[in-house]
Amino acid sequence: IENAGYNVMYELLQHFIPSILLDKERRKQSDKKALRLIPSQFLYDNESNYERVLGVIDFVSGMTDNYATDLYRKIKGIDIGMTIWFTWKASILFDSKILII
């Protein structure tokens, strides 16, 4: 479980830090979407790179385990895929009246 926690933290930092380090003019749409997930009190866009990264670290380090895991899953698309898969399996089950185990 501890290794999974390290992976979640690593992935969250990898998702946010490169985006915050880019100048506003150079940010792609994906960078802008990533930064919209960060509350404004943690965004130090007009500050040094050090302070920008510090804001991201402050945001991520203040997350509860559950919030960090949920955000990680949303960023990686894990929840979406499972929802679609279960919906598809349920429709097969109810449409064709076949029990899938």
C-alpha cells in the first residue's frame, strides 16, 4: 500500500509541476486543464519557479489519502473506464437475460 501511495504522489506531481513551470503563453490546453484542478490559493503564476513548484507541493501534500487517490484516478481516467465497462456488462446482462459471473 505504501508503494501505491508513492506512485499516486509521484503521478500527481508529474501532472502539475511541468504545467505550472511553463510560461502562460506557452501552455497547451492540457496544461491549462491540469492547472484548473488546483485551487487559486496554491497558484503562484507571477512568482519564481521555486514558488510555483512550492504551491503545487503545498496543494498535493495537504490532500487526504482518499482525495489524492480520487484525483489520481480522475486524471488517469481509471474511474471513467470502469464505469463504462460495468455499464456495458450490465446492459448485456439485462438485455439478453444472461447471467454473467
